[in-house]
Amino acid sequence: MARVRVLVGTRKGGFVLTSDASRRAWTIEGPLLEGCEVFHLQASSLDPDRLYASVWTPWFGNVIQRSDDGGRTWTALESKFQYVPPVESYKGLSGQPETWQFRRTWTLKPVANPGGGETLLAGVEDAALFQSLDDGATWTEFSALRHHPSHSDWEPGAAGCCLHTVVPDPEVPQRLYVAISAAGVFRSDDGGASWRSMNKGLRADWIADPANAEAGYCVHRLALHPARPHVLFQQNHCGVYRSDDRGETWQEITEGLPSEFGFPIVIHAHEPDTVYVVPMTSAERRYPPEGCLRVYRSRDGGGTWEPLGNGLPDRHCYVNVLRGAMAVDQLDPCGVYFGTTGGQVFGSRDSGDSWALLADNLPRVLSVEVQTLEG
Amino acid sequence: MPRVTVVLPWHLVRLSGSGGKAVAVDVPAPPGEEVTLGDVVDALARQHPVLGTALREPIPTAGPAGSSGWRLRPYIRAFAGTHDLTASGLEARLPRECLDGNEPVRLVGAIAGGSPGSEPGSRKEMAAPGE
């Protein structure tokens, strides 16, 4: 019988929630790596018991930890993320140039290699993309991305200038998308050797001429469905968007949502046109509209939206759901999961029709990933 | 080659797998030569590579070189016995007592390190981690 494991990264360690395929009863293990901020807890694409954690503390910085036993024991890896010279500047918060400086790893993306083995990709702050070919022991940068001609127009969002989303194209191994706040979406068709900005059609209220700007867009999250990889969806600071041409152009699909602002966006495991977002009131407030937590689902690729609230708080709810804190399982019906800044983890075992509180009173949830395991 | 005892905070003991708070490191230095805190951290990093990036960070410098060296992380305090070396950073010279093995070098996390938003003007004042 299949099992589901929800990997939760929080401000004070990682947690693992496990259930059988019924997804009715959950066990909670943790905190793992206690005392540390677990920015992202992620599973290998090859070995379900191999986990990677992006760990950070204000004192000792960033370290990648690896577990080969499902999180019971961990090995700290050397975690040297060194930018390839030359190192230049982006547009700092004050508008003045700010020199690139490695701060932390935002996201880890294991990708199975066609010829065997696994490449581990890491998106970091200040924005750059690294890869490891030895299970996280050493890292090298895809420096052409950071040297993109638009780099001096990249700027930090409220949480820094970060590369937070890595989306490989499952059909074309050399094609890779990344999302950077606040620079935008970039695509490589040659395995990271060169990059193009993919931001036509996006709004950016802080750019004087967004129609002609290559960068400066605040994409919050990017998603594609493996069965239809030429279609992309993104939740942006300024709306929700869809691209039908591999990111070349974007069409806004915000209409029908209570707010254009939010962080995560995920796609149903078996229905490429079913998309989920969690709208927040605005960039200034970052809580659910009217204190009523709702997931919004579109079953027609963004044409229409419906609120999903059965089992979610109806009032006095002022949490946020961060960009990496929502994921789906691979069962049928599809399970959907998200964590909040208030330490709750909610799950739905019926594609969002109803929700259950799987965990409460955890630390602030920073990331949620889901493993669907056999046996 | 002086053998220096370094006392690590709990988090770094666990991170490095050193097995205990006190770690002895051999610091390559000709007899009579000065030994700096940076030399000790280098030796520590050779023995436990993960400590290299946990204790120091590259100095960001725009230009073709990419970095102009390393500095002690801002929330780390270093002591030689009771003498605070922090202000001099990795350039701090170790006193003879540490090189003779009579005093340890102590590395601790600063009390101010608990909040990423605690630096005035920090971008982290605007939003919490991940947001």
C-alpha cells in the first residue's frame, strides 16, 4: 500500500508527517535538525530515504545536510557556494549597486540524470544557480545566469535577491527554468550555458517601462505539469499568469481571485489544467482576505476560480503561506498540502474539496514537499 | 607546530561531529612566528571542512577577483582565554598562552545573533525569512 510523507521545513527544524494512502491519520516526527532554520527539506529523486536539507542559522550561516535514513541521522556537507568571477552588482534596496554575496540556499532540486545518477540543483540568495554532481558534497555555479546582461536591474524583494524556484523541463533535459525575486523568469535551453529572460506580458508596478524591461519582475513561484511542459503558471507579486509557449509570453489569469497577491502555486498531479493558489490581501498585509483562509482552485487553466474552504479557518486567520510551502502528492484523488506561518499544516485528500489540520503549533512553516512512496 | 585547543559552541560540535567541545588543532607556523585567529580557523577547517564556512564568509568585492578574502562571520565572538579577539577578526594574533596550550581559543555565538532582523537597516526588518 502506498504511503505519503510530507516534508516540512520550519524556522526551528524539520518535521516529517507520514500517513498511509487513506491519508486520514498522520504521525509527526521532529524536530529534525533542531535549533536551525530548515529553509527547504527535499527528497532525492532516486532514493526515497535520502533527504537533503538547506539549513541556516544567523550565527553560522548556511549548510547543506544530507540524510540517508529518512531523516533519522544527518551529515553536514561542506557547502561551499562560491560565485564564479567576475562578481558584479545588482540594484540594492536603496537603489544603489549591491555586490553579490552568498547568503543562503533557498531551494534544492534533485533531478534524475538520463544516463543514471542525480544532479542536485540549488537556488541561492544572492540570486544564482548551482549544481552538485556528487550528492551535495561540492557545488559549481551556472555563472552565465548571474552574468545575464540584465543583472544590474535585478533587485531584492522583501526577503532578499533570491533564486527560489528551479523547474526542469521533463521532456527536454537541457531546458531549465528558474525564478528570481525580483528579476523574473529565466530559461536555458542548453543545460545552463546561456539564459534568456522570459518576462513578456508581466506587470511590475515599480518598473517605469515594464513593456520593455528584461528584468525586475517579482515572480513568487513558477510551476509546470510534466504531462504538458510547454504550459507554465506563475504566482507573481502582481497577479497570476499563464504561458502557453514555454515562457515566451504571459497572459494574466488573476480575474476571479480576491487578490492578485500570494506566494505559492501548484498543479494537480493528474490534471494539468487544475491549479491552486492561496491569495493574500496585499503585499503590505500578507494575510488572507477578511481573515478567511481559502485555497483557490481553477480547473480550466486559470479561466475561472473557485474558493475551497471546507475545513479551513473561516475567520480571525492572519497567517501567510510562503512560496515553497505548498505541494501535491501523486495519489488518486490527488492530495494537496500547505503550511502556514502560524505553524499549521493543512492537507486535502480529495483534490481540495475538503481540508484537515494535519499539524498545529509547529514553528513558522517555510517549505512543504511531498513524497508518494510505494509499500 | 603549535597545538591549539579550540572550544566550540554546541551547534558546531554537532555540525562538525567533533565528538566534544574541545578540539585540538595543529597550526602550521615556523617557531617564533605569529599565529593568527585565521590560521587557527584554517586548521580547524582542514580537520572539519564544514566549519570553514560556518565560521567565516567571503568578503564580497565587485570585480574580476570576486572576493578579497575571508572574514569572521558577524555573529561569532572569539576569545583567547578571557581576551576578546573579535574586533581584530581573523587577523587577530594569538597570545603565547594559547600557543603553549595553557589557554584555549573559545568561539561562541553572539547574543545578538538570534534575529535576522536585528541589524538596523537590514532587509530582514521588512519580512521574515522566506517571505
